[in-house]
Amino acid sequence: MRLFEPKIIDTFKTYKPRNYLSDIIAGIIVAIIALPLSIALAIASGATPEMGLYTAIIAGFFTAFLGGSRVNITGPTAAFATIVAGIILTQGFDGLFLATIMAGIILILMGVLRLGSLIKYIPHTITIGFTSGIAVTLVIGQLKDFLGLTYPVGETAIETIDKLSLVIKNISTINFWAIIIGLIGLTILIFWPKVSKKIPGSLIAVLVGSLVCLIPAITANTIGSIYTISSKLPSFKLPEITIEKILALLPSAFTIALLAGIESLLSCVVSDKMIEDKHNSNTELIALGTSNLLVGFFGGIPATGAIARTAANVKNGGKSPISGMIHAIVLLLVLVLLMPLASYIPRPIIASILFIVAYNMSEWREFLSVIKTKKWNDILVLILTFALTVIFDLVKAIAVGLVVHYLIVFIYRIIEKRKTSKEN
């Protein structure tokens, strides 16, 4: 398999005119799904709403155009929310852009060095552990908006435990209108798929929630009450680059690159089974790295392959990278023409969307299955990775999880060798 072989080249060898319509329809539907998610995930990351769209547009287009998968959809995902929020609070947006650029370079190097296949050596228990941990941190991070809490000026938190502490400390400021709107959003998100699978429930929740908030008697924070919404196109930004900043951001950049690589290649594996194809992992890493490089220079947040959006792409007829490119173009049109309307979206609706995202990514069934069926060492690694993700951060969780896993494997091998030598 060649190092860099974009699927779009392969696609056009067998592409037929009828495929265009199928890809266009799939791209439009995926864009509708990605719109509220991109805004919600940007806000969950401490970024501005339009930064989520910048990411979905730039990464969505260029990863599809250059990537090693026919149908992978790339954009902002929940995996990065906590780490991005931490970078913004400690290093500002300039630090975030630099970390994203660095992660892009690392991903390109991973692809060039043909490290795509090494992702499979990350134990499944670690992947489940940090994914479930991210889901918990995402829920805790959204409690403030779902409950409509008000914090004293200057009170912010980076760590998940500190965020939970702030929620408990300020619980007396609860806004019952916010809870009602949030519950309306959750109800729609849970039951709407029984009404229609083509129109995403998140879009309906956003529309209904925004209309409810127009009633004068109802008071709840909207996106517009906190952010000034911009419909401007992304512009080139060169972050300040110093040795001190690079060293300070290197652990975060490695974490972003590792997470992006894992999630994208997992998404490729899932979509391969759906369309009976085989992706080129190194090409995908190079494309993803290039996209993150561009996203960093144009003011977005880190991007990776989104499994749910990729599955929706396939189910709605996406057959080639063109559907991913169409999805990005549709989001670009929304940014230019309709973005100011996002100011009416209630924050509790955003929180309810992210609650569902957290539930879907939590892999709680897999988590329980490991506890019920696996050996003690796998359970230990799972719980350790999960706990460290929630209590500290992903860097520590993944590093400690890997060390403990392979240390146990090493010890087991020594014991087995000794047993074998005694028997002989």
C-alpha cells in the first residue's frame, strides 16, 4: 500500500453520474447533523460558536479531499472538549491554535513514518476507559448551562472535579426555566428518531428551544447573551511561536494528535465494514494532520473523524469523498448566510445535545462487559484510565494506562518463561 494515496483519485476511476446525486444528498444531510453539533462542541470547549464551524468546514473538506477513506467525515468531536478548554484557560486562543498546528505536524509525521498501523497496539480497555471518562467530564461541564447556574465573576475551573465543586457551590442560583428548556431538548432528542431518521433531532431541539425562548416571560441564557456571533469567513492567524510555548504545549499537542489518530482510524474501520472497503491509514493520518494544520492557522479547534457523522453519511447514500466535501461547502454557506441566527439558541439546549453526545460516546455497555468478562488486569487498566481521565486529564490517563498495561504484560511473560524453564 502506498504511503499517500487519496481515495478521491481511486474513486473517480469508477465514479458514475448517478453517484453525484447520492453524494450531494448525503453531504447535505450530514451538514444538517453537523451544524448544531459543531456549535455545541465549540462552546463545550470554551471556544466561540463560529470556531466549531470553521473546524467542520476546513477539516471536513480537506480530510475528505486528501484522505485515505471514501466516506469518513471529519470535524470537532467531544473527545477534545476538556483538553481544549484547559488550553484556552491557561494559554489562551493563541496557545490553542499553536497546539493544534503542532498536533497537525505530529499527525503528518505519524503518517509519513507509517505509524498508522501502530494505533491497534493501544489496548481496547484504555480506549474504553478514556472515552467513558471524557463522556463523564462532558456531562459535568454542561451542568452549569443545563441548570442555568450563575457563577460569581472570575470563578472558572479547568479540572472536572473543580467544575463539579462550582456547580454544588452555586446550586442556589438554579434557573428553573433553563431546566424546563433543557428537558424539552432532551425529550425531543430521545424521541424524535422514532418520528424521523432523516431530520436530526438536534436541529429540531434547537428550533423548538429557540422558539420557546422568544416567549417574553421565559428567561434563559442563549448563545447570543454570552457571545457576539460572527458570520465572517475564517482568516489566517499566525500564533506567537516561542520555545517556551512549544515546550509547554507539547504534551497537549501529543494528546490531541494521539486522540485524533485513534478516533479517525476507528471511524475508518467502522465505515470500511459498512461499505466493504479498505482505508489507507497513513494517508488518512497525513490528511488529518494537514487539516489540523490549516485549522490551527485559520482559527479553529482540533478535528478528527466523527464516527456518528460518518455512519450517517453512509446510511444516507454517501459513496465517495465528495459527500464529505459537500458537507463542508453546505456548512460554509450556513456560516455566511445564517450564522447570526445562532444567537437565539438557548444554552440549555446546547447542554442537552451534549448530554446525548456524551451518552452515545460513553460505551457504558462495553465498560460493563469488560468488568463482567475480562481478567483483573484489564479491569484495573480500564478503571484506572477512566478515573484519571475524570480526576486529572487525558495525558496522565493514557500515559499511566499504557505503562500499567504493558508492565503487567511484561511481568506475565517473565512468569510464563520461568514456568516453562522449570518444566523443561
